[in-house]
Amino acid sequence: MDSDERKLFILDTNVLLHEPLSIYSFQEHDIVIPMTVLEELDNIKDRQKDVSREARVAIRTLEDLFRDATPEQITSGICLKDTSGGGCSGLISIVADHHLPGGEEVFTNKEADNRIINLALYLQSFRKDRLVVLVTKDINMRLKAKGAGLSKVEDYRTDQLIDDIRLLAKGFQKIEGAFWDKVGQCETESHGRDVFHRMDESVLQGTHINQYLIDEAASFAGRVQKREQGSLFIKDIGYERMMNRHAWGVHPKNIYQAMALDALLDPTLDLVILTGPAGCGKTLLAVAAALELVIERGIYERIIVTRNTPEIAESIGFLPGTEEEKMLPWLAAVTDTLEVLHKHDESRETSLQYIMEQANIQFKSVNFMRGRSFQNTLVLLDECQNLTASQLKTIITRCGEGTKIVCSGNLAQIDSNYLTPVTSGLTYIVERFKDFEGSANIFLNGVVRSRLASFAEENL
């Protein structure tokens, strides 16, 4: 590509925090790293523990690139090798943005975002032969840059698998009318206690492995078992049978909870993803199924409960006690659920203590999960909407043989400054794992907590 056709991308700090190796995503174009970005990474690597690892990875990556470069080469740009290890895909440079030569700066305030925007406007003015693009995940910064006169501002979307959260796979397909009216005749075969239906793939288009199939007539419930040579193999679960499933005394209140409970209790599924609004029963079902699988069935040896929020990263070190004692305030949703499950016991506190010991329940901070490996463990990962794709990858890859992980979250309750519903790690794994034979995803449609909670979810 000719040099005048290559774009000049200016990366904001939050892009490198979101994906530390994002510099390799701009193939055949040039990249500018403002000096302010390096300063922010330096501050973050030690202070903001939730993204400190990403900051350190980004710094090490840049250090490896510029290790042998001279100051003149760093400013003018050095060759950025493409991911295949071949030739030069573009140039990457570091530019001082504190005192820009020529012309007045639009923003005189030396706040970090303003300095980066000033640099982008400077390059747009003095490099008219190039298209200058500021890349940032900060919505307000994008508005400020456009308002200041920058012609091209973009979000970083290389890892974005869908453009609209409404397109996110829900894990089930609801068929109008009766299932058998749509399907008609098909081959049926039995394998032990399980019944499977084989039908042409064109009859049910857009299905995924382990996707549930239900109908409006409430007469059929099944799950896509496999796809083979243009045919679908559907496991017939039975609508009424699935509604009558229970775990640790918990019965599903609707068909969505029934599908979730079926997936949670299936030991052949290594990953179960639960999404949905607040009050739909994600935590209750996950905890009840975990107790059933560990204590009653003995399939797993222990339960590890973990979650991540910005408050944990900043405050956990100041709370008294051990790691588990520090985590308890942040995992109150789980402990509250345990209390609900045993509220009718004669001595609730004694029951809870007994259950915690029998199930070997451990509360861990997600920040201390790296480098560990879990065998024969059921991991409950709550509030996944606040995790990036790389953070979720780090946790999921910790799971060894005989381990099941349950990820749950509500994409309407993202607290992170760097994530949106379409870029959340929860969205990412839903899309990535939707055709993996060892995982299932369920969107629990409907609030069952109370009529007040249901009204608030719909109207506030």
C-alpha cells in the first residue's frame, strides 16, 4: 500500500487497556502512540489493579518494539512486523504531545484526553496527505474530538463480534405454534434412555450446537445435539419433564429457568453461560445446581465462587481478614442465595456452616485466579459483564480436567469505563462458544423476583 493511502491511527490509552496487543490489528497502516498514553499506562500499572496487568503487557510490548531504536527513529516511526513474522505492515511511532509546534492548541487544559485530541488535530492539520484517525473507546472523548474539528474518530471494534446486542445468541429458539406441525415427519432413534430426532437442517435454520428448542404450544422441548451432513440431531427432553427438574429444592418457575437448570445439571457441558435481567434467577439456579452436583451427586470436589468489579480491585486490600473474608462483602449475592435456600431450616446458621464445609465453598478474587489450575471443580463466575475478553480467557483457561464453569451476568449493568454491551467479555464468549459442543448459553427471559422488580426492569 502506498504511503499516502495508509491511514494514521492515534491510539488512546483505553484501547491498549482493552486489548494490549491491539497495535497488531491495524494492518498496513501507521500507528502513533502519544506520550500521554505512556504516562497513563505508567500510572495505571501499579495503581488500578483491575487493568494493571493489561497496562504492563502493553508497556512490555512497546518496549520490545522500540528497544533498539534511536530517538529519531522512535519519533519518525519504526517498522511494525506483521503477525506472520514477514515484512513491515506499517510504522509505529511515539510522539510528544505536551508542547506542539506551530498553531494554537484547541484545548489549553493539560488534561490527558485534551492533549491527545490536540495531537490528533495537529497531525490532521500538518499531515494533509494522510487520513488521521483517533481511536478511543471513550464515548465522551469521541464527542469532544469531533466537536473540536477532528474529521475521523472511531471506536476500537476489532474484537467486536456483533454490531447490535439484540443480535446476541440467546441459546434457544422458540418455534411458533406446535413443534411437530413445523417439523412434520422425521427419523427417531433411541440410545438408552435418550430419544433423538433426526431432521433436515433446512427445517430449523440458524441453530447452534446445544441450542434449546421450545414451541409456543408448550408441547416440545429439546436440544440440538449435533449437526452432521446436512442433518440435525435433536435430543428430546420433554417439556413437562424439563419443567419438573429440580436442584437442591429449587424448581424452575418458567421454561427459561428450566432450560438453564437442564444445562447446569448436565455434567457433559463444561461451560454454561447465563445472561438476563436482574431478578431472573441466574445466581439462585447456579448456586442450587452447584450444591446438587457437589454434595448430592459428588461429581465435583469443591465450589469456587468469584467475581470482578472495579471496587474489588481498588478496595480489597484495605478490608481486614483473609482473602475469603475480604471477598464476602462483594459476594453477598451468593451468600444471600445460600440463606434463601435454607431459610426454613431449624438452625439456619448451623446449616449454612455445614453446607459451606460439605461443598468446600471457597470465595476467591478474580485478580488472584491467574496462574492457578482447577481440577474437579465447579467455578461460579458472577458479574461477567464487567470482564474483558482477555480477562475471561485467562479465567476459562485455568479450568483443568473435570471442571465446569458457570458464567453469569447482566449486560444492562456494566460498570466498567472501558466496556459496552457489544464489547463485553460476556458477549464475546457467548458468540465464540455458541457452536462448541461442550457449552450452552441461556438468556433467562423474564424477572421472577417480584412484581415490583419486574415493573422496575421494564419501566426504569
